[in-house]
Amino acid sequence: MSQFWQPLIHELTPYTPGEQPDDWQSIKAKLNTNENPYPASPKALAAIREATNEDLKRYPDSDSKNLCQAAAKAYNLQPENVFVGNGSDEVLAHIFQGLFSKKAPILFPDISYSFYPVYANLYQLATNPIPLTEDFSIKTADYPAVNGGIIFPNPNAPTGKYLPLPEIEKLLKVNTDSVVVIDEAYIDFGGESATSLINTYPQLVVTQTLSKSRSLAGLRVGFAFAQPEIIEGLNRVKNSFNSYPIDRLAQAGGAAALQDHAYFTQTTQKVIASREALCNELQRLDFEIIPSKTNFVMAKPTKCEAKWLFEQLKTKGILVRYFNQQRISDYLRISIGTEDENQWLIDEIKALLTAK
Ligand SMILES: *Cc1c(COP(=O)(O)O)cnc(C)c1O
């Protein structure tokens, strides 16, 4: 604390990211932050290497035109429908600042991405968390008509549960006076994107990221897709804050990753297959599973405490995520690893439950 802190700073409760280890030597499997277990497309890595040249002395393209074009092509949209930011977290920050209204509370599920309340706090927006149903579903009929904006991940995080597209369209039909933001960080692991609805609904904003399905969490590239007027608004915010959020390496690597469709399909399919196999194994060990369409699974051990298992696994070099939070404190969130990593996890759980 310092006398120079302004009042707002005192009130901030920053987001706590999942642990990134300093000592990688002791880590056997890192299954705690939903990174992709497979490396990025070799073509993306080659493009980054190629961009590592004398041009780095120059500023990057402030509009990330090539990257926007590649994203538009990948999602069947126009470049005018694309906004790009330094990770989708930054895109979300600009959305909170520039598109949400202060006239009524912002709505999101009670169990959801924990960055939303942090941004609301930073930008002084009131919030109204809407409880998920008993089985962790989002019920759009529960969202009050008067609101300053609605945001939720689809599939939701950290539950992993997917809301079918017709349900989102139902919400868009009634909620026309404020923006509806669908955070599709995990959509590529089995869901259907709402980007197909963008041309129909001017209040719809879809965000995506290269961090999960494209294995580029370290590069920091995220998108918003919407009608051109919304995109123009986000660019106004961005250009009033940082005109060069996407560096040359990220622009080159991001575009190449989006163009390598074959590699993307292959790796996402592998993650999906591993998820189904891991869920079966966990169920055999009497875990209760929330059905997931993401690259992670929320699993509730019934033979021991979740927190105990989290701590024990950590001592064995296996990191998973535990949320000390109402309704989900009996669960572990486990990111899908490689086949080997998933097997190590299962073997360790078996050993721990036997030794207990
Ligand atoms: C990972 C994640 C993000 C942020 O992704 P970045 O692009 O790495 O900033 C946004 N929303 C949800 C729900 C996420 O899980």
C-alpha cells in the first residue's frame, strides 16, 4: 500500500492466474491452466522464426491486417468483423470498458470465468451474477431483461458445460438493447460457434483466442467478432490505450496458425478423444463428471476430498486446479494432457486412493 495509490486501486481484487511453476524439473504433468498439451502448428513456429529478423526494429502493423484477414477467412467473415487484441483477456477488457452500459448491472453466471468480476470492478460496472441451474447449466430465461450487458463463456468455464446454439439465439431474440458477449475460448473442442449469427444480430460479440485450441497461450492473441460498428468502437478504445498491442511475431505466427487447418483439426480431435477416454477412466474411479465440450473436465472425487487430492497430486508433480468456491469446492478442474500425462494422472489417483 502506498500514499500514492488512488482510491480505485484500494478496491481492486486482481485476477489470480493458475500457477506457472518456476521449477519445471519437479513437474510431471501440468494440467492446471487449460493449455493445449500439443505444440503449436510447425508452420506457425516457422512463421515466428522468419519474422525474427531486422524488421523487428520497425513498429508492427497497428491494424494487424494480415492477422484479421486470416481470422476472417477461418470464420467465414469479413476483416471488418474482426478485432484483435493481446490475448482475449485484453479484448474482454476493452469490451467491458467500451460496450457495457453503466445504466444497469452486467449479467454473467455465478460460476464462470473469474476475470469478469475483476474487469467489472476495474471499470466500475455493477454486476448481477445469475445462478447456474442445479446441473450447472446456463438457463437464458433467468437473465433479466434490464441489464448493462450479458457475458458468458460457451462452453462455460470452469464447468466445461456447453449451451447449444439455438439457446443463444433465443437470448439474442429477446435481449436486443444491450450487448451479448459469448466468450468462445473453448468452442473448438466440440461446440458450434455463434460466429454464424453475427450478420443477423447487431448486439452479438463473440470472442475467441489462440491460447487453447491453437496452442499459442505464450503468443497472446485473441479476437472479437461482431458487426463492423462494434469493431470500430473496440478499435477506438484500443487506439486510445495502445496502438501496437500485437507484436510482429504474434501477427506472423497467429496468421500462420489460423491458416494451418489440417494441424488444428488433428490436434483438437486428439484432445477430444483423450477427454472422452479420461472421463471414462475417472468415472471408473467413481468420480462424478460434468459433461465437457472443452479441453478440461470438472470431476468430483467421491472416495476422498477434492482439496486433499489436489494437494497430494501436487506433491507427485501433477498440477490440477482446485477452486475454493461455493458449489464447486468438491471438484477438481483437470486440463486434458497428452495420453501419457493423462495416464500418469490416473495411475497416481489410483495409487493415492489405494494407499489411503
Ligand atoms: C483462457 C480464457 C480466456 C483468455 O484467453 P487469453 O486469450 O489467453 O487471454 C478467456 N476466457 C476464458 C473463459 C478462458 O478460459
